[in-house]
Amino acid sequence: MSQHPVDTLRLFYEAASRDDVDALSELVAPDVELIPPNRSPDSAPVKGMQEVQAWWADQRETVGNLSIEVEKLIEAEELIVALIRLRIRPHGADADLELRIAHLWTLRDGKLIRCEIFPERDDALIAAGLRE
């Protein structure tokens, strides 16, 4: 059964919030590529499901408690911009830090194949050829 790309992405974020690796593997291509923000300490692309999972586990371990809320999904032909709200509670902190970022997704044959992370939402919208 073929799903609409936005539905696939919603399922992805739901599965990610549950750490449901089996569900994620159904939605993500084995050769998935993750492009971290260019200003992060390690901005090298992460390739393949296992490397992406290891990168995500490292991020969660480094920052402490981390939750993702999808505020809006915007389609741009074969791309989807996900406007994201991150809530981070660093280890030992009493309060959350909130960041509003964007993910720019590419799908192929109904599978998520590429995610580029943008600290500035406008940069993701520009990269997708959109204006908000």
C-alpha cells in the first residue's frame, strides 16, 4: 500500500519518538543519508541506517533528554520541509531548552532517503524553493 509522502514522514516522527527501530526500518531506505547542520562540530554526512541510528543515539546521550515535535510539514515537489520544535533538557539541568529548526527530506519510491538539518528554518525553505 502506497502512502502519501507527508503520511510517511508523520509515521517516521511517531516511530522515532517511540524509538521503534522496526517501524523506522520500514520507512527509511537502507542507504539513507543524514546531513547534520554545517556549523555542528561533526558536520560530515552520515550514511546508512546503522550509522544514522548511532549518530542519533550519540546526540541523545550528549544533550540529555530530547523530544521532537513536528509543527508543520510543507511539500515542495519531491521534497518535504518539516518545521520542528526540539525540547532539550541537558544533563543536570532544571529547565528545557527549546529550539525551532527544520529538516529537509527527500523520498524515493515511498522511502525516506535523505534528511538535511537546518538550524534556521528559512534556510530549509530557501533550499526547497519555498517562501513562507
